[in-house]
Amino acid sequence: MEIQPIINLLDNFQKSEKDYDTKNLQESIDFNIFNFIESVFWIDEPKHSRIIAFLLNSEEIHGQKETFLYLFLEMLGIKDFKKNRWNVYAEKDNVDILITSNHPNKKTIVIENKSNWAIDQDHQMYRYWYRNIFRNNSEDLEASFNSDNNRVIYLSPSEDKKYSPNSISKPSLNYEDCSVKILDEKIITTWYFHIELKKWLLECVDKAASERLKLFIKDYIQFWEKINNKEKTIMQELQNYFKDKEQDWKSFVEASGYVEKLKSAWFESFSQKLDSFRILDWKFDKESNDFRWFLGKWENSLSFVYEPDKGLTIWKSQFKVDKNKFEIKFKELFAQDFDTEEDGSSNYVMNFKDKSIVFDDIGKFQWTIGNNPEIILDVIQPILNKYMLKPEVIDLFKDIDKEIISQNL
């Protein structure tokens, strides 16, 4: 394996990262209004429904009139839609998005939004079809199943999320006036956020007259992308680099295999050093980037835990209900070095005050345990020695394990 192509690739990669970071500094290309809102307020299904309904509604303040609605209806395959007068509603009568027209003829689109992976309610799509399409067409089955005028859209976040057979089946009560037992699937259209909805949104960007609105829609598209701007940029740079360098690609793949083996060797060496910190009856085990010292069983014991993104903690499985009973005792024993976990719904009990062994970047953690593990080991070892030798700590760990086990029997 030739090393020089790997060196050239690393140089190219580091330059691409630096160029991207410079551009982000100047233009904030990583900033996305929807990612920001999601991080602060959480965008649930009703909010996603309102965002989509906002774009579809010709009366909204975006000022694009029917442009986006017509693009949507055309993509859906609704016939002669420009002759009609349309109304768009979000969260109306339990329907996520409802698009209706009664003049000059009746057309209805029901959108069941599953953006946040909500389960299908019993007979959900059947009930929405019955109330909004069947009833609106005066209980005329032929008209109600005319897919040129009517549609039930199942808007899914992933190909793994399909509507259930129950959702399109007839309820056993209160629907006796309709002979249909299972919805004809020609009236049902499944759209995915990252495929069909994205295609429609891209067309909206193309047709929007407002640059501000274009940026708004682009941010919403990016919100649903599986990769972020930086990943997309670096991936394109790598593709360009390898385009005419087949041998370099083979060398890179071979080197990647060695890198994985090197990471595994670093992990095992680091784990063995942590294992050597055991004292008396204390046990040690590890799983991925989760290292634990405990007295009972791995699965549910009160433990000292080290995780690179969290640091050193005291933790116990399914302890969030009971940990308040022991709060005073934990503070008496550990307050000098640990802070109480503020999240009452968490299984973490206390967090080590020294954050020098917390790593936001997993790559930096991997490099550290392979090349300078003492940065972590020299912090953890004296703390574990301090507490593992204390009889009152041993008694507390054992008593809590016994009490919780007896409660669960």
C-alpha cells in the first residue's frame, strides 16, 4: 500500500475543512432556522403541518398566491384544479392538513402527517376519508373514490413508516351507511418528506419570486436532509478527488481498515488500564464507549460510569424513581467531587465536577486514549481509589442494589 496518496488525501481533506469553516464564519451556512427552532422549542407534528399548510394557503403572507398550491396539486395528479376555489386548513377536525374546494366541483385532499413517527390511530385514514370525502360527496361512492378529485395522503418521514391495514379499514360502529370495508388504495398516496415533499419544495423554491421565501423553504428542505451542509460539501470534495484516482481509492479503503484496527487496539489498551483500577470486590466491564465499576451485576447495578461525552458519573438503571430517597446520603459521601444530577427524570445520580475528561468530539477522545491516555487515567484513578476504599460507599452501593432488587421481585 502506498502511503503518499493517503498523505495527499489528508492534506486535501484538511484544506476542505478549513475552507468550509472559513465560509461558515463569513456566511453562517450551517445555520438553519428550523434546526434552531427544533433545538429550542421542538417542532412537533402540528408545527410541521402548519408550516406545510402555510405554503399551500394562497391567502397567507408569503404573497405567492396559488403558486405553491398549484405545484402541489399538479404533482399529486389532481385534474382541472385551476378552475376551483381552494381552502387550506391545518389541524381542522383532527385532520393534520385539509385542502378543499366546493366550486365549481367538489375536490378534497386529506393529509395525514407522520413527521414525528406517530402511530396510526384505529381506522384513522378510513375515518378521515369518510368524514371529509365520502360525506362531502353526498355519500356517492363513485365520486368519493375518484382520485382525479380526491386523495388521502400519508406523509411519512421514512420508507420504514407505512400506514397500517387497520388504518384503512372500516370501524365496527357508527359507519353503517357506508358499504366500503377497506379503502380502495387508489385513493391513497404515500409521500415521503425526503422524496416527494422535497421535490415539491424544490419546485416552490424555483417558482418563488421572493428571495427571503426561497431561503425559508431551502432551510426547511435542509431540515429534512439526512446529511448536513458540511457533510455534503466534504463528500463532494472527496468524490472530486477520487474521480480519476482508482488506485488512491484502493489505498484509502485499505488504510481505513487499518485505522479501524488501530482504534480497536487503542480501545482495548485503554479498557485494560481502566480495569486495573478495580479494588477489593469491585468489578469492571465495558460496552462501546461506556466503562463501569460496580459491585453487583452489569445490567442494573449502581455504578461509577465513565463516558467520553458525559465524563465520570454515578448511575443506576431505572433509578430515577428511587434516587431522591438517597439524595442526602449521596451528598454526604460525594459532594466534594460530584454535583447532583439536576434532571429528575434521569438515571444519572451525580456528575464529576472536573470536566477536563469530557469530550464533545469522539475523534479527539479516540486519539487521546491511543496517544495520551494519562490525560484521562490520571484524573479517574485517584477518584476511584478514594471512594472504592470507603466502607460507607461500599455499603451504600450494596444496600441500594439489594433494595431495588427486592422491590422488583
